[in-house]
Amino acid sequence: MTFDRVCLVSRINGLLLSSVAVSAFIWPATVQAQQQDPRTTSAVPEIIVTANRREERGQDVPIAITAISPQRLEQQGVNKEQDLQATIPSLVVGPNGQGSRDSNSFTLRGQGATFQASPGVVVYLNEVALPAGITLSQQGGPGNFIDLENMQVLAGPQGTLFGRNTTGGAVLLVPKKPSDEFGGWVKGEYGSYDRTYLEGAVNVPLGEKLAIRAVGAYHDRDGYTRDVIWNKDRDDEHWYSGRVGILFKPTEGITNYTMVYGAHSRNNGAGLINRGFNIPALAQVQLCAEAPVGAVGGYSCDVYRATTAQADAWGPRKTGFSVDTYAKTQTWGISNTTDIELSDELTLRNIVSYQKMKVGYRYDGDASILQQHDVDPGVLPADGVVTLPGTPFPVFYRNETLDSELPRDNFRVWSEELQLQGNMLDSKLVWTIGGFYFDQRPDGLQGSRAITYCPAVQTGLCTASRAEYGTSTVSKALYAQATVDFGAVTPSLDGLRLTGGYRHTWDHVYGFATQFNYSSLLPAGAVVCGKDSTQVVPEATALADCRFSGSQRTNSPSWLIGLDYKVTPDILLYGKVSHSYKAGGFNPYAVFFGQNGDPDTRTFLPEKVTSYEIGMKSDFHLGTVPLRFNVAGYSTDFKGIQRATGDFNLATGAGGSRTLNADARIRGVEVEASMRPFPGLEIGGNFSYTDAKYKDYTYVTGTGTVACNGVIAPGGTADASCLDFQYVSPYIWSVHVSAEQPLGDDMGMLALYAAYSHTSRQFTEAVNLPQNQPGAYLEAFGLLNVSLDWRNVAGSKFDLGVFATNLVNKTYRVSNSDVYQGGGLLYWATLYGEPRMLGVRLKYTFGGG
């Protein structure tokens, strides 16, 4: 080792030691297989990750990665996406203003999902992207966190090896594969709200060449929000899933893995809570009047006030809908991965998949007995009479739509990926080249019915609009990435590596949509097109007369240049510049079509991102205490970042939505660290700071608004660049303690885990100032989760545990409707997070597990 290198190591170790007092509470990637150090019997555990599409030690990969073992997922109570909130740096998880809890979206480093657009953080199961909905930001169905080898979260653009849409990052779910040892496990949980969870897996080897692993799960839990109108729980869970993996090794050097999965979920929908109506705007559009109820026959604005007062009296765990809401997801898929070792240096890989997803839901957007915004409305329950709040007037429903209800999303996806991997020069040169094909198309009719702007006194009498639509995407790509260690040139440069990658993607997105509305002012049998309220057509031909379509072809490169250096075997420094791309899309709710000088909003443009990142990964010792300290800093420039908002065409009187494109920059720092002061005890945590700002964010407003540049008249240009960034919590941090104590005499082990996570306040609005959108800021909150397990009870292979999530029963919001403003839907509704959940679990492991 040269003198300069010794000095550099000394300076870095000094910096790390001075950081211990501040950083010891921050935790790293949690992993499985421990590696022992001669100075301690409690080394920081490690995991093998696949961030570069090959197996590597996590601390050796120059990417910001958080990896979590299945044991830690269980201890943290992670069963769905929302449970990951604040456990991973820079990650925000939530419904993002949508009417379903199943649509939990990942936003990582400020980049996530946009209505009708592809997700910016893509979830992969067995190296295949899960199907992603169009009307909801939902990726796949339930059951994906069960029987995993590990879960990996890759922060920042991953567009070279993982595709065009991973501008924010990728979440890799790695299922346990079949092994050559018989075994498995069975687990049951019972807890709050009649929580009944059953899960299990069995591994069966069939000779030396074939093995099968089957996984099943059943989750059932009552809801924690009571609908007093329908006398049923909302926010319940009821789903089951299954997965079968088949590992076949016909000859030496050939491995074939086939995975088949399926899931079915149906629940009573999300328990939205009404928080208010935009009374001035309602009066302006003549949906109510400022007069006593008796004077105007129920058109009084006091009806809206009384409705909200009733909701306030109920509190955050009761609601009252005009719609019997539900959410239903059906999804299944099959994927096959074939690895052929052509030589000691070359491996050919093929990954093919076919998946289907069908999503249906009803929701009551305004969360009240009124019909300000109801999707697929039905009839009120027959066992009671409901009156308008603040009036003696009964409500009668005559607008049942169940006979015409269609899935909201119904599509199938086929993908094919062929790779050639090389490992040469004694692992000093590793590379991957490949091609990718993706095809997503509707798999049947998709549509919805909706009531909007129904005057309170006409609740139950307004007729729902009708819409049908479909979007298809075809994507093709060629890519290559290589890493060279300059130790292949000279030993003095050993550990200095250069990585370069390039991907070119060709996308074709196209779709159709039709929408028409009924009105008592029209002749019998006539409807008005949703895209143009002046276009009256016969109902019999409306699906054709009101139809429009759009198509967009784009292509773009993604690339990566990175340099990393192993200062010592346990200290990695890295820096990289990456450029990625997220596809545009089709807008089925467009009201501008590029005519008479108007913009064409039927499609929206892609977004492009360039990210600059430096980081350090390190393992070291303070005396005999092992510590880990990982830190990353980044700066990201966005061109055309996608933002969805409402739209209105003054010329045609049509309302709809559109997706805008803005320029922005995001900067941040992420820290993960842990220490093991003595065997059996781990103290750790994480911290992230995200500073996100718009640089250029202007748009033409159809209705007029109040923006950063003042009061803007209809048709004027509004500036939204002063807004806080959507779905970003500037500060996210967590701390945890994990303690394990053997009981001796083969009595097993006690394992205690406690974690506190904090999320700072989050802005949820896309274009409107916060004073125009009540509740647009979700308040900061912190959650405490605890679990205590007695593993291998008295040597019996049974594990017994108790757990609590949100132990102090914190009441906190996770989503806001953001449609209060003029030109919007003129109400405010919100969604609250889970209350305290207590439970007990029993697990039995047999054979090899």
C-alpha cells in the first residue's frame, strides 16, 4: 500500500470515528447471513443483492441500497407497501389522493407515480416488473412480501439495467427459490379488529434436478372506520394469494426457474372522511344558496355545512357514504428465468413473463351522503331512511349502476428480456448486454360511472355519466453495461473501477376514450358528450359519437457513468452520473384536442432526469465494536416532470383532466448506520433530507386561479413554481433497537425489536396554492412499533411472538383529496392511517424451513 493511500485511509477512518457519536443511532440495510470478524462475535450482518442483475455483496455495490431480510420485515410488521413508510431513506408511501388503500404508491427521492402515467419507482418480483394500473397507482396485488429471500430498494435512476420508467428507483422483491432440502413453515396471527392471518410455505425436492416451493397466504381483518349509513366497516382486509416456484437443473450449467403467482382481494373500500365543502364556489355555480333551508327547499348552503358538522362529530374513525364502496383486485402471472453457462466467463439469461391484472372499485369521493362526487353509485341500504343533514327531507336513490359496472383497469402484460453476461479477467471485467420487449394492452372493457356536482337537494336523483377507455403501451430497448477494475492494468490501481452503461428505448403509447352525460334538460334518448358539453348525440350511438383517441411515439437514451474505489476492503467511495427517462402517456379525460390553436392534451410528454451522486459505504470497528456507516448525497435535474391536475375548456364547457410537464431539481443526503456494542444487541437507524424545488412550472388555466404570479384570469398563464414539491417529506428518520438473548439449555431465544420512525410534513397538491386547498399539507407524524418473539420454544421449532404497530395509537393522515379549489370538485376529504394494532403470532418451522 502506498504512502498516499495509507494517509487517505487514516483520514477517512478519523472522519468515521468522529461521526460515531452522531451516527450510531442510524441503521443500515438489514440482512441475513452474518460474516464473523476475529475481533468480535457480533459482526454487522450482510446480504447478497442483485442491484446490477448479478449477485454481489451489498457493501461492494456503488449504489444507495437498503436491503431488508424476511425476519426484519416480520419484526417491523411489513405486510403491504404502506408499512414501509419512514423505514427507508427518502421513501414516501401513500395513496396519493386516490380512493383506494390498495393504490399505495412509492415516491423515492421526490419521484413517484402520476395519475395515468407509469410509476417512477417500479416494483419487481423475480426480476419482472409487476403490472401497474392506469386509473390507480397500484402495482400488482397483495401477498408479494411473503416468503422472500430479501427486499431491496435501489435509490435514484436505474434506467440502464431496469428500464425506461425507473427514474426514481426500483424495489426488488426476491422470492425464496426451491432448494434441495425438504422443509417449510406455517404461521398464524390473531390480533386487533379480528385480525386473522394464515401463511405458509413448503419446499419439496424431487430428485437431484427438480425442486418445488409452494407459498400460500390468507389475510382477513375487520375495518377500523365505521360507515354509519351502510352499517359496515371500511378499511378492512380480505385477500388470499399463492405462489409456486419450480427449479429445474436438467444438466450442469443450465438452471431454469418458473414462478406462477396469483392473488385475489376484495374489501369494503377506503374509509374517507369528509372535512368540508367549498361553499363560496358551490354558491357561485348555483348548487346552493345562502338562505334558510325552508326558503329554498333544500338548496341552502347550510346543508353542506351540516354535512361536514356531522362528519366532524363522528371523528376520524366514522364516516357515512352515499355509495357502498369496495375495492377488488385480481392478478396472476407466470415468469420463467433460464440461465445457461456457456463457459466459465459467459452466461446467457432469458426472462419471459405474462401477467394479467383486473381492478374494480367504487368510492365516495366527498365521503358524505351527498353526491358531490360518487363513482359507480348504487342504492342506499333498504333497512333505514336517510335524511339530508340539517333538513327533514328524506333521500331516495334511483340511480343504481351495478348492471353497467365495468372493471376500472383490465389488462394483460407480456415481457421478454434476453441477456448475455460476462465475467472476465479474474472478475476485473464484468458486463451485461441485452434486449427488452414490453407489451401491455386492455384485456376487455374498462369503464366507470360517476356523479359530480349534484345539488344536495337532488341527492339520489342525478344520473351518472358513463365512460369507457383503453390504453396500450409497446416498448422496446437495447442496453449494455460494463464495469472494469483497473487492477487488471496495474496492481497499484486495484480496487479502482469504472462503470459505463447505455440503454435506448422506443415507446409507442396509444389509447381511446369516450364519455357522455345525461341531463333532464335534453330530449328523451339524448346525451351530451363529456369532451364537449355542446355536442348532443343519441344515446344509442354515443359510444362512437363521443369517442376520441390519441397516439404518441417517443424514443430516448438512458446512460450511466460511475467511478468507485475500494480504499480498503471495508471502505468504498463512489460517484456517478446517470440519465434516465419515464414514458409519456394517453389522457382519457382530455378536453383540448389541438384545434383552433388550443393545446392537444390527449397525450402528455415523457420526463427525463439526470442525477449526480457521491457516496461512501464503510464497515469499521471502534475497539471491538463493529459499526457500519453509509452515506450518499445527490443532486437531480428533471426535465418535464409529470404533474396531473384538473382541466376545463371554456369554449365547449367540458371538464376533465390533464398532465402537465415541469422542470425541477432535487437535492438530498441519505445516511444509514448501525452498531453492535456487544453480541445480540444492534442499535441503528436512518436519516434523509430532501430539498426539492421547481425551476419552471407554468401552465394555461381554463378556469382562472390564484397562482404564484397572482390572480390569473381564465385562459391566462399561471406560475406554480413557488409550490412545495408534491409527495416529498423533507425529513425522514428512524431509530431501532434489536436485542437477542439465548435462554440456555436449548430453551430457545428471546428477540426484542423496537423502532420509532418519523415523517415530516408532506405537501400533496400538484398546482394549487395551499391556501386554496385545505389539508394539502399532511402533518408530521411518528410511529412506534414493537415486537417480542420467543424463537424455537424449548427446542420445539415453534416461534411465539407478540407485536404492536402504532403502539401509542397516533392519529395521522396519509392522503388528501385536493379537489377543493374552483374548477375542482369543490370538496375536501382525507384518509387516516392505521390505528394501534396488537397481535400474537405462532410459527412452526419444519425440515430446512
